Amino acid sequence: MHDEVSIEKKLPNRVDGTLRKFALRVPECIYKCSGIIVFGKRIKSLVFSTDLSIIRNVNADAILAVYPFTPLLTAADIPVFSGVGGGLTQGQRAINLAMFAEMQGATGVVLNDPTSNEVLSLVRHTVDIPVVVTVARKETDFEARLKAGADIFNVSAAADTPDLVRRIK
């Protein structure tokens, strides 16, 4: 009979260059998360930025960007989820931006909380990439959002975020 040996899972050694050793890093506790798989790639961490310097020098798994900027989509070497509507951008313009973002190489599009379910549904039928819907309020009708075409919820509810995530699950 073999003695069982406890082997603790360790993170690999880091190799950094002089100029990149101060790059933005996500907290290591992220590695314990299950994440979500989008187009075969596991995503555990996202950075919210349109700053190309950050995007090129961060160890996050994906980018959440405010707008489908062509330079950002071209420069990023990780998946980009582009914001295409919600606040001032509504209706046909949000639908057009979603289509543009897909054509430029976005991995997914993000619609913010005020977007109507009608526009969400039209975006869902226009693009063949995930549609992410930002949820900021506990009063959100999650079932209606899912029926309208939401693939992923981006929960952004400040101090209420943990409770909202539990409610969605």
C-alpha cells in the first residue's frame, strides 16, 4: 500500500521583463474561480478599459470595453466584449454598433441596463456572438432578459452585487 502524499497545487514561476514587471495583475484568487467558457476559451477575469497600454499589459483573460473602438479590437490579444448600447445609444444605433463590433472581431457585445428587451432581442437576432446584459438593479426581470436573448449577465450593482448574483443563480 502506498502512502498518500499531499501535493499542494502551486502557481507556476513568474518570468517578467524589466519594463513589464509592473504590469497590471488580477488578484490571484481569480484562479480559483470556475469562470465561463466562451467560444472554447475559459474566462475568469475581465478588465474594464479602453486604454491600449493596460490592454496590452494586463494578465486578465478578457477585456470589457465601453465602445467597439477599432484600434482596441485590433490591438487586443485577448477576447474583447464591446459596449454597444444602453445609455445614450439606443434602438437601431445599438443594433448597428453590435453588428459593427462583431465584424471588427469582438467576442461579445454588452448592452447596459436601460436597454429595452425589444432592442436586446433585435441585437440577439443580428449578431452571432454572445450578448451580455448589464444588471444594476434587483428589480430586473431576469427571465424576460433571458427570453429576449441575453446570453450572459454582467452584474454591476455596487454593494448589492453579491446578493444580486445569488438571486440570479
